[in-house]
Amino acid sequence: MKTPFILFLTLVLSSFVSPIFAKEPQNLEVIRTKLVKYHDSGEYQNDQAKVINQAMLYLKNRIANNAKSHKSVKMAIVMDIDETSLSNYDDMVRLRFGGTLEEIKQDEDKANDPAIKSSLELYRYAKKNNIAVFFISGRKENSRAPTTKNLNDAGYVNFDGLILRPENYSEKSIVPFKTSARTSVEKQGYTIVLNLGDQESDMKGNHADKSFKLPNPYYFIP
């Protein structure tokens, strides 16, 4: 039987051998490192391309079937902008995947974000085949001029519409706005055959025959 002293000594020694760790979320710097590696390794771009290749195949089939149909429809596709058509990655890195809403808007309004190449290919294919393309974005209406310039400079020329979030929009979720925006496209006589975005909220609300979600581990928009 252990004496009280030996028992005490055993407990003290065991505390050095087996450290106690508090339950906590993953370290933020570790997460940042993983995010950079995901992008810089090319894995992020490959994952984007896989989704857009599926969207391209789907669009080609819809175009072919529409041409054969006795009741052809006026087709359109809808594309989100940030992390779908344009990349904000350089700005996100500079802000260490943080920043205030005002800092993020200032970066967007610089109008120098590059195109996501595979998305631009999808855009050009749609336009070449007389499919209307509408951009629907959570960017605010007061960013229309720099957003239009950025899209044009990046290669998204002659798009059919740009719908931005109203200044007075007060809903906690972006879903009602984007749903309403797609509905407004339909009211122009279009059938939205394809909807492309990077957020789960881009996929909600219907009013698109098929939606494709791109990866985005960098931020979340409800």
C-alpha cells in the first residue's frame, strides 16, 4: 500500500509526463497556413475546374437538347462574382483572411481582381452560343461602376445584366435577394438553366434548373 507521500509524488510526476490540454478550436495560424497551401499547391484551382467542367458539360447538353426541341426556350445562366468569376485571393492574403467590411469593399472597388480562368471559359462558351449571362452579386449597388469595369477588364465583356444588392437591404441572409434577382431574370422571358456560385446560399431559393457550387474555404455568407 502506497504511503501518502509516495502517492503525492506519483501524482506530481504523472502531471509532468502527461500534460493536460484544454479543449479548444484549431489554432488560427495553422488554419491560415492550410488555406494558403490549398491555394498555392494548385488544389484549389483544380477543384474549381472540376466543378466548372461539370457545369460546361451540362450546358452543352442543354444547348443541344434545346436546339432539337420543338419548344425551344430563351436560355440564360447566372454567375456570382467573388470567388466565382473573379478572385479576391491576393487581397484576402494581404488582410490575413480577415479585414473589416469597409476594407474588403475598398479592395473590391480597386477593380483589379483577376478572372477565374475556368469560369471565364464557361462565360465565353455561353456567349458564343447565344446564351445570356447575368451576374448576381452581394456587392452593393454603389459598387456598380468599379464592378462593371473589373468584369470587363478581366474578359467578361458584353454580359446581359448585373444585379447588385440594394443599399437598403437589411435581411440577415443573402438568399432572399439572390432568389428575387433570379426571379427578375425569369420575368424577362429567360429560363435559367445554370446557376454558378461559391456559397451554399447561392444554391438556395430555386429559380434555376441546376446549380453548381465552387469550393470556398475562405469565408461564409449566410
